[in-house]
Amino acid sequence: MLRVAVVGSGPSGVYTAQGLVQQSLVPGVRVDVLDRLPCPYGLVRYGVAPDHEKIKSLQNNLRTVLEDERVRFLGGIRIGPDALPAARLRELYHAVVYCVGAATDRHLGVPGEELPGSWSATEFVSWYSAHPDSGAEGFVLGARSAVVIGVGNVAVDVTRILARGAAELSPTDMPQSALTALAASQVTEISMVGRRGPSQARFTTKELRELGALPDTEIVVDPGELELDPAYNDPSGLPAANRRNVEVLRGWASAPPRNPASRSIRLRFFLRPVELLAGKEGDGGGRVDSVRFERTVPDGHGGVTGTGRYEDIDAQLVLRSVGYRGVPLDGLPFDAQHGTVPHLAGRVVRDGAIAPGEYVAGWIKRGPTGVIGTNRPCAKETVTSLLQDAETLLRREVPEDPLVALRAEGLTPVEWAGWQAIERAEAELGASLGRGVVKLPDWASLLAAAARTAGA
């Protein structure tokens, strides 16, 4: 029996598990899906915006895999020098596949970035998604205007959440504390800013159009900024997705003014952040109060160049959304330039040679690119490599049941029954608040709920 550990229960990890148990080349495969959190599904649970119920329903597909009798979910297991060493994990399984994503965010690298009121979009998403590691709060407190730096789907998500009213967010699984804070928010103007042009924006057209469907919200687009883009007047040479984005923006820029709205979203382009500026002493107490941008123009090679002209945009809340980045993993090689683990078709490469029995899939393999579905072919490639190596991998003896060995190490994994108990507790919490399912927001409540398994 080939025993495989998959580290990470997000889409890439679950697709890897699915590929392993649904193939016929190597019979008798058993997969343990390990996660440091007591909850499965990774960014589908903790990264997809709570008002995107259709995408969040992907959890049902992932659930089907994790409920397969050949797959076992083991939550609450950290891999690292202060927890379960990677070398020890490798001893317990024939193969280990790391599907740990990209755990941190990129920085702007400009003065004032660390001012109070300046956050990464990742921190904001973790807060409204009830990630148990999120200790941050007070995002919108005292803020009248917000700047979101970046023009990808995450930037659109956080912009949309800032603009939504409490009545629209209440039916979601957003934690009560975040819902209460957003309901009291005084943010009425949100600027989403990109350093390049609309034809190079990374958001999808579907996400972009959702901004225009927000009630009581005005969308403002400066036609002069759009016209700086060489592809604006003739987008025919663009990929279809980029062309549709330009068409939507052109429509908004040329639309007649709407009736006055409570909130406005301004989509800005060709502006590069150069400094975050604090408010005057006694007016915000050193908190960020505006962002200084430099006007950019196309350089003719797909990039932009500065013009030496500057503009300050008011903001007591700044969210940077300029990409994710992988972090080094205990016991594995790491390519610091790309934020990935070196590999060959998913096989980990250490000191120029393939490391037997160690594999990667997902963002830690290819970098933070693509959408959820991109993880399927990525996982398939890694699974194919692993199965090709199966004959060699099976020559090494491993424990008959790695879970027994994990418990002997002093670990108490949250198994599937524990996760089901968390789901019941979240349904009960929502019912008590007059809402639907409401997420438990911290480690203590999650672990307490997991302990209340059936019959416990």
C-alpha cells in the first residue's frame, strides 16, 4: 500500500489527493491530507470573499474527495522545527506532497508603508474571512476614504466588501465582529489604483462588472487615464479577457452621471505609489491620511515610466494588493527569487538532484498564478511524477498507520469528525444571531468545537 502525505488541504492539495486515489496505475493508495488549521479547504474557506457564494460552493466538491474512504483529513498539524519536523514526516510516508500555497504578501517598498492604517489586503481578507491567525482589527475605524493599491481580483474583492452594506453582508458567513465593524464603517470613497493601464489589469471581467452592480454606489472612471493606454482606442489585439475589461471601463467612463449615491468607487490607472503620508499631529495621531502617487506613462515595452508629476489621494485606510509570495519551508530547498520550491515536474530538486519522495503542487510549485481551476493540471503533473516513482518509493518501509506514529509524537490531529463538529457549531452560532452559518473566528473556539465530536 502506497502511503502519501499531502500537506495542505486547499484546492491543490485536495486535487492531488483526488488524482492519487482515482487512478488505477498503482492500486491501494492511501492519502493523509494534513493541514496546520483545524479546518479544510484553504483559500476556498479563507480567501474567497464571503459574498461569492457560488465560488465558495466549491467546498462541496472538495468535501467529496476528503470523505473518500481512501483519504483522511488530519487538521491542526504544523510542519516545522517547533512542531513536526519535515524529516520526521518523510519517515512516516512513502511520499510527501507539499501544497502549502504562498503564505505571505508582497510589499510596496515605499516610505510610510508601515504607518497605522496601512495593511496588506491579505490581512483584511483574513479578518473578514475569520482566519484564526488574524489578530488584526480596527481596519475601518476612523476612516472616511480608502485606497486599494492593485488591480487584480483580490483588489476588486476588498473594494467590493468595503462598499457593501450590512444588509448585503449579513446573509454571508462573515464573522460577527467583522460584520459589526463594516456596518458601522464611515468609508464613502474607495480608490482602486493601478500603476499600469486598463489593458494590463489582472482582474476578470466578471469580478469587474460586480462593482457596477453594487447598490447605492457610483463608479467613477477618468476617460483621460484610459486614453493613456495605447490599446484603449483599438483593443482588438488584446486577449479576449483584457478586451472585455477595456470595454466595461469605456462604458463606465462614457456613462452619464448617476443619481447621487452614498458611496463612490474610483478606478484609477497609470499611478505608482511613492509614499504614504501621515496626518498632522492631533489629526489622526500619525495614522496614514493620504497616498502620494506618481503619474506614469507607457514606456513602449509593456512597462511604465515615471513622469515626475505627483498626486495625493486621501486615505485613512490603505490596502496593498500587489501579489502573494511563497515562504521557505522547513527542510526543503527554496528559490528566494521566485518564492517557490525548485522542482522538476513536481519532484523536489535539492542541490541539483531530485529528492526522492518529496513533491510540490500549487502555488509553492509554480508561484501565485492562475485561478482555482489552474490547480487541477498542476496537481495532475505532480501526481503523474509520483506514480512513475511508485515502484522505488514502495521499497522503503513506513509505519502501517502513520496516524499512530503521529499520536506517539504527541500530536492530536483534528480528524473529519472534528471538522464536522466545527461545522455544526458554526451553524448553531449563526442561528443564535439570526443569520445563516457564521464562522468561528479564533483558535480557541475552533478547537473547543472540534472537541465536541459525536459521542464525545
